[in-house]
Amino acid sequence: MSACRCSAARKCGYAKNKHAVKSFLLLALSATVLSFAAAAPAVSGEPDIRWSFLLPGGYHEGEAPVHPGAGWLALAPVGKRWELLPAKIRSTRFEDTISDEPGQRTGVAIASSRKNALALLRLPYLTPGPLEVTDNETGENGSLIEAGSPVDIRFKGVDFRIETKNKRVFLVKGGQRTPLKELSVEPGIEASVSLQWAGDLDRDGQLDLLMGYSGNNSSGSCLFLSSQKAKGFLLKHIACHGGIGC
């Protein structure tokens, strides 16, 4: 994932030039920031138990935990299937080219021991193993959700649809409609949302989603799980993680 995302507490914004920001940041941070085997020393100290959802990448100070601790699972492809895999998370300090003076190292790089991890999770109701998924395109550049162009999902013989209305994003199943909180689509400012992963992440037999957002010089992902939903809803918003650009 790209560097300089927005924190989970921020309302999700959207970049006007997502690809240009990502290219610049990846060049600036280089492989020493994003690699699990980075030369920079790992940050030691007490784990930050507040964090339950992370994206690998480089971040400004405060956008990722300095002490991620143990107990993480990586959502990652294994051949043609997807699995939740036990993972070690490494946090390293680096010189943030945007905010640091020469010699400062306030940036935080998050890397996983699992190759190609799409997301990192630490939730008590998630367990390692293979996952049931849909046939939808997955990954950081998944299916774009646009006004007037919904994305259809079929899971375990049930039809779902992700659509927009008045800038808001919804998951629809028959007559049920659940808003996907923290997400919005605003073409005028190029605020975009994409489906990054769809399947049964918490193993309750129902659909879960990982949604990407981008805009206003920021990008990241939001997690929605069915096992934690309230009555009458299809999903519950669990967490978002991302970062601000330059």
C-alpha cells in the first residue's frame, strides 16, 4: 500500500490525483521503508493495543502505531485462494520527506512478514485459515463504485449490490439497504470508492467487505463485517486506516 495515508479517526477524503501522489511517495520512501527487511531498526517498546486494522505502507507520525505488538493476521492471497495468516508486523522509523528536518525520523513504516498482504487485522473473532470469496476483482485497484454504475456481488447464491445515492454508498440485498459509513462518492471533487475484497472474513457465512477510498490528497481502506452487525443491518463498520498525502 502507498505511503502517507489518513488516520482512522479522520473522515475519509478523496485525492484529485491519487496515482501521482502514490508514485511520488513510493519513490521518496524507497524500498528501505516498505520492506519487512528494511535496514532501519525496528521500533521497540510497549504494544499499542488500540489498533485493530492496518494497511502496510509508510505513514506520517500519528497515522500508524509505533509499537504494533503481536497477534496480527494478514489478509493475503495464497495461490488462487485468499487466507487469513498469522503475521509478524514490523514498525520502523524513517525520515519523512514531507515534514522532517534533516536527521529527523518521525515517519512510521508498517510491514508484514506475509507477502502481498492486503490488510492486517487484530480482532478476537477472526481466526487463521482459508476464506470463501466472491468472483469480484480484488486488490487496491478493485471495482470502482460510481454514481449510476453499481457493482453487483453474488455470494453463496445470494445477490448483493453496492450503489450510491446522494453521495452516500450502500450495500443492498433485496429490500435491505445498509449505508457503508465513512464512505462517499463526490464526482465534482473526484472523491472515489472501490470494492477491494468481498467474502466471508469472520466465518459467519455472510458477506464482509473491504472498501477503498481516495481523494482530497488521502487514501486508505475501511473494513465492514457481518458478524458484528446490528439487527436490520447487513454489515457493521469496524475501522478505517489510511493516510494523508503531501
